[in-house]
Amino acid sequence: MRSAGKWLLLAFCAVLAGGAQAGDRVTVKVGAEFQAAKEAVETAIANRGMIVNNVSHVGNMLERTGKETGLGGAVYGTAEVLEFCSAVVSRRMMEADPHNIVYCPYTVAVYTLPGDPKTAYISYRKPPVAKGKTGEALKAVDQLLHGIVAEAAQSAM
């Protein structure tokens, strides 16, 4: 890896580790258009041997229902949520506690804001902090999601 690439990756990891977290979510701002960011997330998921099971077109739904209900203007330029699962990580999580099923499937959101199509955001919901085997399993889920978002953000830039 070139020196500049190493510094970019280190800077990105620092952002993921702190400033981009808001409570129970991690959001990364990417200097890329929506489609490039979405494809980078799909590739990062595939690189870990998983497939996207479903894509929720949240932006389209909000646009359509906003018009139908008169509740307001555009919330997003484009917004989709990608759902996927890891057989290994999910199984360990549910073996630790069968009630952990509520944390599966995993989701990563990709979106732009109105008027700024050249800046995408990649975001995921952090699993809760727990103790014991459940805590270890949920930490593995967080590490999986963190790795996907980190890889996608780096390749989309």
C-alpha cells in the first residue's frame, strides 16, 4: 500500500472509531455519488462471502408517502438499506442466545441528501453492548459491519 493510502486508511479508521458515531449508529461521509457507494458496499459484503438478501428503497417510499400524506419535502436524494446475513456470525450470535434473532438480518444504509448528489453516506446500527457469550457474539457483528463500511468507504472514495 502506498504511503498516502496508509494515511487515508488510518484517518478513516480514526473517524470510524469516534467522531462518526451518534449513539447507536455509525455514519461515514463518502466523497462519492450514491451508486458508487452502494456498489462499494455490495462488493464489501460479497468479499466476505455473503449476498444482499433485500434492498429497501427507503428514499422512494418516503418520497411517495410524503406526497400522498402531505407531510413534507424530500428527506433524501437517494436512500436504500441493504440487508444481508452471515451464516457463521449469525449462528454464533443466536447460539449465544436464541433471542438474538432480532439482530438479524444486518443492515447497511447508503444515502445522499437533497441537493448534494456527490456526497454519499454509509451507515449502520451498532449492536448493543452485552456481557458474556452474547456480548462476544454481538461484538463480532459490530466488527463485521465496521469492516464492511470501512472497506466500502475506502473503495468508494
